[in-house]
Amino acid sequence: MTVLLPAPATERATDLAGVRTDVVVRCDRNESAYPPLPAVVSALRDTAASAHRYPSFRPDGLRATIAEHTGVEAAHISVGAGATAVLSAILQDSAARARARGRTGPRIVTPAPTFEGFALLAEMIGLGIGITPLLDDGRPDVGALAAAAGPDTAAVIVCSPHNPTGSVLSDTEIRDLLMAVDPAILDQAYVEYCRNAPDVRTLVDEYPNLIVVRSLSKAHGLAGLRVGYAIGSATSIGGARRHEVPFSITAAAEHAASLALAASDELAGRVTAMRRERDRIADALRDSGHPALPSEANFVFVPGTDGIEFGRRLRAAGVVGREFAEHGHRLTVPDRAGTDRVIEAIRRAR
């Protein structure tokens, strides 16, 4: 696993003509290109004056808001300080269940490359990890995941849209996986960007072995406030809720999350804007001879050694993306001005 240290907000870069520049476009963290909504910013100012007060011991108010937003009962929802914290609670419960079954070496199974947090959490909790490859189009290989799962498997984790490729699993593929493994964790951190997302309410009702994880860090633009949640059966979520950390959701985060979830029109506008800029970058990459995989997320991925080499040339031109060793290079989609700079860098780097 490659661990990349965060780059500074601005850094010196030398472009392909040898010109030093301070203009760096950050395309490495999959953050939203757009700041929080004005109503959220106003709410954050209001809550700052109450920072000496504790937040809710358990965020049941936010849980109820998420239940209304998703159409899922509150008893089927776990909440945490970001999707990573929610995943930690789920994996702690999964590990405990596996050990209760007498499994002394429980592990997770997941494709690679993927979100590095999966491996980090597994190590922290004492879980091993089994890796399967992706298909050529960047989708997780459901058949390989099912084949890799066995008696010692505590959980199978898959992203859709997949990080870092942006590819999505079909409803049929998700169902095939759910019929083959138990439990299955579906990471939907980027689901708001997906044009044809599966109906998770129906899937959760039909498959009690499914846990869906979502984040408000991406499309909703609340990465710095740390809010995530999971949906599942009462049994699977009940185990995760026992591992929720008290006071972990700040009052500011709870208030901002409620406002962000209610702002469906503004969210749709930002998603549309992101797709437009993503298409511009994808077109520029294709024209340069370095095509990206089709993406349903707020990033694009140029696969293979070509992607890695081209990504390094882009960095020299002032565009900082994320390299995945041996697999390719990912670029987060910026706003319009940032996209203009990325496209110019692509033209210089080809």
C-alpha cells in the first residue's frame, strides 16, 4: 500500500519548460471544489459562541434527520465522525463476531487499489486483509471477491462508485455479491455523483447482510466537519452502534449536516457543475492520448504505467494528483478556474 503525505496548499513546481511557478492546483484529496453553502457557514458562526458546551452524547437528532432523508428507520442507522469512524465501528463489530465464531485470524476482503483507510483500519483492529484485482474498466471483480471470501472473512468491502477509478457496480452485480458473502459493506461515499444509484432501501430490506456507508465529506462539502453514517439491518447496525464514540459529532457538525441534507436543489446544481468540469478534463485527457476510465465520481483515473508517468508530468506542470503505485493516477475535479489550469497543464504535459 502506498501512503502519500499531504502536499502543502501551495508549493513550488517546475513545469516542462523549466519555469518555476507558485500556482499549484490540488487534485489529490477528492474534496468538493465548492465551499459549504451560505446557510451552513452562517450556522457555523452561530454555533461558535457555544463551543464551551458539550454536543449530544449520542447524535440521535442527526440520526433522525438522516432517517427522514433516506427513508430508513433511525434504528437502522449508525452515525460517526466521518465515514472512516463509521467503518471503524462496523469493522470492530465484524471482528468481534468473527472471533465469537471461533475464527482466530479474521480478515477483510477488498479490491485493490482502493481507499487506503480500509487497510489502515484493518491493521488497527487486528484484521488481516485479502486483496482481489479490478476488472479492466476499473470495476471491482464481484466473482473474485466471492471466491476470495471464506470462513475467516469478517467482511467484504467494496466501493461504488469505486475509489480511485470512479467505476460503478450494477444492481445485479451488487445482488450477486450479497448472495455470495456475509457481511458485505458497500461504501457509497460518492453516491451523490452517480446517475443511476441503486435503491439501497430495497437492498437493505432484502439483504440483512448488507451495510451501506455514506459520507457528507464529498458532494455535501463538509470534509472538515467529519460526518458519516451507515444504513443496514437492525441486527448489523445494532452491533456497529455499540461502538459509536460518545460526543464524537460536534454541535456545529450536527447542525451543518442537517442543513446540507436539506439543500437538495443546491446539491444538484453543484453535482451538475462538477460533471461538466469532469467531462472537460476527460475530453482533454483523451485528446492528449492519455484517456481516463469512465467515472461516476468527482475524479478521473488514468490507469497503468502511462497514467503514473503522465501524472508525474502533470505535477511538474503544477497539478498535484494522487498516484496509486503500479495502478495509475487519479485527479480530483476542481472548479471551473481550476479545470482551466488542469487542461492547460494536460496540453503542456502530453
